Amino acid sequence: MPHKLDLGALPDEHKLADMTEFRSKVGALMYAAHCVRSNACGPVQQFGRYLHAATPTMLTHLNNALKYFLATADIGLTYDGKKPGPVYGYSDADWAGDATTRRSTSGYVFMRNNAAVTWSSSLQPSVAHSTSDAEWRALSDCGREALWLRKLEKDLTGVESLAPTQLCDDNKGALKWATDPANHKKSKHIDISYNSIREQVVEFKNLIVKYVPTVDMLADPFTKNLLPGSFKDLFGKIFGLNKPLSPASPAHPSRGG
């Protein structure tokens, strides 16, 4: 997908007379995105918004995306066979990225044994008032997925993890809201369902949040179209082709960026 491409901002064109081909190809891409090709997740949620009103230019971009996946059919998730480590997640958001509705895109990815185990890219249901607002909503969605993964692990192993699950974010405002119950003046307009993550961090201690710089934010390609170099580097880590930097590493500062 071209860098910063916004399908909603394309010049007006006549709609496709028959949407069958477009919908069929989006469906094929969706199957890949849900099963193993997490790098199809972003394009799927972008093209999926126009199943009723696709244009020839959109179909061209979709065909180009399919050509990429055909050319890289041998790439798949590659897990480290060593002793399993803990699951940890990355959360990100692209504030007001949709030109038509000005809604933000949330993205998250959870890693274990050097590769992704679950991921998501979705348009937020309402407009966010700031970057921190959008990131906070994305972090809350990521937190709910983390709690589900904790429950799944307990159901599969019979052992409940006592250590909190680590979530990584590159927005200090959202991290502050997650860790400081008193810091609510600028977030009190946000729906209460998004604030439940603060309980899990502060009271129940099932989750812990940590800052990572944007350059190491593995959820970034789930929220926007990146330059080829960044796309290749980040998805190389997500697929386990390149070893990702552990969020516990001192190379990740606790503040800054």
C-alpha cells in the first residue's frame, strides 16, 4: 500500500458497475489476514470500508496488494522453539486518519516466542478529540485482548499467570491515564468502557504499561501505510524473521520520544 494512501481522499470516480470482483478479492485477503498474514490486516480494514462503493482506482490498489502477497507467499510466522516466554503486546493508533469520518484507526499485536500470536486493525467507533484520546482507546482495546489471552492460557494450562502482562505504547499521555487514577481531567469525556483498563493496571495489577519509541512500535503498521523500509523492518520482527527487541530491554527508555 502506498505511503499515506487514504482511499477516502482519492479523486471522485464512477463506482464499479459490479462489486463482485472487488468484494471477492477483499474476502480472500481477509482470510489471509485472519489466519497467518498479519500484514494483510491493515489493507483489509481499509478496503473493507468500500465494499458498497469501490472505484476502479481502489480495485487497482487492491490488485497491487494481492500481487505483493502472491510474490511473498513463502513468508510465514516463524516461532522460536526455545522455552516459551511471556506474551506481551504493542498498541498504537493513527489519530483522525480517515479523511471521510476523521475517526482514528486502532491497532495492536501480541508477541510470543519471537512472533505474533494475535493482532488487530480496526476503525474506532467514534471521533477521538486528541492523539492521547485515540491512543487511550487503542490501549484499552489492547488491554481487553490481553485479559482474554491470560484467561485462554489459564484454560489451556490450568495455571494462572501471576506476573502482569506487559503492554507497550508510544504515547505518554495515554500511559499516564492508564497509571494515574487522579489524572482524569482531560479524559473524563471518554466512554467508561475504555477506562476499565486503569483498574487492571492500578488495582488488579493484571497489566503493566511501558513506553517504547515509535521506531520500535510493532503495532504501527496496523494503523497506517508505512514507507517500504519501515514496513519491511517491523513486519520482519512480527513474523519472527528478525528478532524483535524485547520490551524489557534497557534500550527501550521509560520516558522520552
